[in-house]
Amino acid sequence: MTTQKLGDVMMVEMTKTALAWYQHNAMRTATMSGENPPNWYLALGLAGEAGEVAEIIKKNERHGKPINPEHLREELGDVLWYLTVLAEVNGLSLAEIAVENINKLKARYPQGFVKRGITNAE
């Protein structure tokens, strides 16, 4: 195994560990009266928080308002929380989702993204 390949494997394992830690800890604040929140609540929360991110970008692009990195970080954190809890209550691992997504993108864009280089796109 090459040093680069070993580094990639180590990074994936570290990332999976960090995402599993986050997923476990996010659930500490997810329960409502001892029960997991319903999918509709999580999906609408995710959409709402993604809308907050979109609003920050819109105000920057349309009105020239500088992006406040702290505000953007906070809203992205809220997106991450809803995404994580939605995955968890549906029996999905955030770490596996992340790794599978990267593998899919590597297969689709083996040389990185090139407008005419899409392969295996669904």
C-alpha cells in the first residue's frame, strides 16, 4: 500500500470516528419526551436551516452584504444537526453516508469535476 493510499485510509477512519461521535452526541438533544422526532419535523427543520444558509448567500450576492463566517458556521451547524438526526432516526450512519458519497463522486468524476467528464451519472 502506498503512503498516499495509507494516508487516505487513515483519514477515512478518523473522519468516520468523528462523524460517529457527532451523530451520537447530536442524539442527546434530539429526543422529545423520550422519543425521536418524526421525519416530517426533521425534514422541515433541515429545509428551514438550509434556507437560512441560502439567505446568507443571497444577501451577499444580491445586496453585497459580506458573509459573516461565524453566522454561516452557525447555520451550517444547524443543517448538520438536522441531517445527522434524520439519518440516525432512520437507522443510517452519517459516516457511511459521507464515505459512500465520496466514493460515488470519485467514480463519477475520476479526474475531478470537468463539465464534459461526467461518467456513470444517474
